[in-house]
Amino acid sequence: MPDWPAIDPLTAGAVVLATAATDAVYVQFTGAVVARRRLSAANWSAAWYTLSSFAVISYTENWVYVLFAAAGSWLGAFLSLTVTRRRGRPPVGSPPE
């Protein structure tokens, strides 16, 4: 059985948070693109790439952090859509009213 690399809990937590935030921002970016809001989409896109760079830099040294990145990604998308739903916004891609 291969040895697992050492995991720094602080880095693992930061990767989860960064990828959760990245996916939450991606949801907002997609909504802005669908709504054809250029400035908003550009701003969300810049935030998206800034956040994703932290996760990539963090887990390229240790493949185990990819698992934490995946967990954060799932969490960010799920929570972002949960919050959006509670605010009463229609889902992205829904037909106009």
C-alpha cells in the first residue's frame, strides 16, 4: 500500500474554502453571462480566476489536496444555489416570465 503524503490541516481547510468560494463565484458568473450583464460577468470572472489560483497552487505540491478541492467545489456550488433559491431568484436558464 502506498504511503499517503502528510496533510497540513490548515492548507486542507484553505483549499476547501477556496474551491467552495470559487464554485460559488462561478455560479454567479454563469448567472451574469446568461443575463448578459457584461460588467458583472467580467468582475465575477476575475474573482473566479483569482480564487481558483490559490487552490491550484496549494494542491500541485501534494495530490491529496485535490480531494479537498473537490469537496470544496461541491460545497460551493451547493451552497451558492441554496442561497440563490432562498432569495427567490429563478434558476439559471429558466424561461423568462
